[in-house]
Amino acid sequence: MKADQTESGRSYWLTKHARDQLSRRQIKKREVEEVIDNHHLILPDKEKKENQRFIGITANGKELKLVVEKDSNPLKVITVIETS
């Protein structure tokens, strides 16, 4: 799968599950990119130790949690959840 890039140039790709969740939860891809570039917190994932959670607030005020595969390059986004 071809990787996309954020505005700051960070490479990432969305799993099928993450793409489905964007559609289902009405989250825009650019909002995911904002959190990748500007997250304020990184935590270990509660369910799988090999994953991390990036938490950040988008320009329009949504707080998103991205579950990503730890140390992946390009960054593998597994799912996206709106927490606010």
C-alpha cells in the first residue's frame, strides 16, 4: 500500500479498519494528519503492547485518539476514535 504524507512530511498509511472508522465516525483524513503532526500525548495501548495511542486536538476542536503500530515507518494507523 502506498503511504500518504502529512503537511509536515511524515509518512503514514491507514489500515482498512481505520478507513472504515473514518467514514463511520465522520472524521476527515486531514484531521488524522493534524493529530499525527501535532499530538500532545503518546501512551501505550491498553490492549496491545506493540501499539501506541496518539492523542491530539484538531484545528476544529475535535479530540482524536489514533491507535498506531509502535515504531512503524511509515506510521501504520490502525484505528481512529473521537474522544471529545
